[in-house]
Amino acid sequence: MSTISLAYCPITVDDVEAAVPFYRDGLGLEIVNDVSYDGTRWVSFGFPGQPGLAAVISDPAAGRSPEDAEALQRLVVKGSGPGPYVFSTTDIDATFERLRAFGAEVLQEPIEQDWGPRDCAFRDPSGNHIRINQV
């Protein structure tokens, strides 16, 4: 029987350079690839203990038509892009404190949700909604 797994999750940001420290230092992900091509940039972040899985940040123009890039850029800068992006951690309090100390915009402190998980929420430097659940 074959298996299936998630390979990567694309996250569009309006400023890749500003977003890198949030994902690398704030969330603790590892840069596994950094590609610049034709005025655009993709940075892939690996998850410790999860080989083959990556979050890939890129600017709105990466791999898109100028019209699509412009439309996506408008959504991202308003904080209305795709998402939320949901991550999980074994220690939500430590993750929350690391991101808050890092200066990330807090949307919600850790709480027990009625539907099950204990979670918290932030915005990345581009305004993307990031949720973190405790496993």
C-alpha cells in the first residue's frame, strides 16, 4: 500500500528578507533552500524531526503572472492572504514566549479551545495569521 505525506506548504509574504528571521529564529525552523530567480525569492524551511516537509516563503511574484502577483500582494499587505497557517508544538508556553520575546504580533495568548486544542496565534511580519497548537 502506498502512503502520502505533505511535502511543502507555500506561504506568501510581502518581504522575504523580513520574514526569514520570524520563521528561522522565532519558530525555530531550519533553512534548507534559498533560491533567487528573476527578481523573486523562495526560502524553504525544514521541520526538525520531519524530513521532507518544508514551509516555503516567497514573494507574491514568485511563479505567478504579474496580474496574479498584484492581486495577491494586495491581499497579503492587508493581512487577508491565505491562512491561517497552523503549526504544532509540544510546549506551547515556551513557543509562545519565544515568539513574543522575538517581537511577533500576538493575536491570542495560549488558551484551551472549546473544540479541543490549547493554542495561540500570531501574525508574521507580512500579516499572515499563524496559529500554534499544542500536541
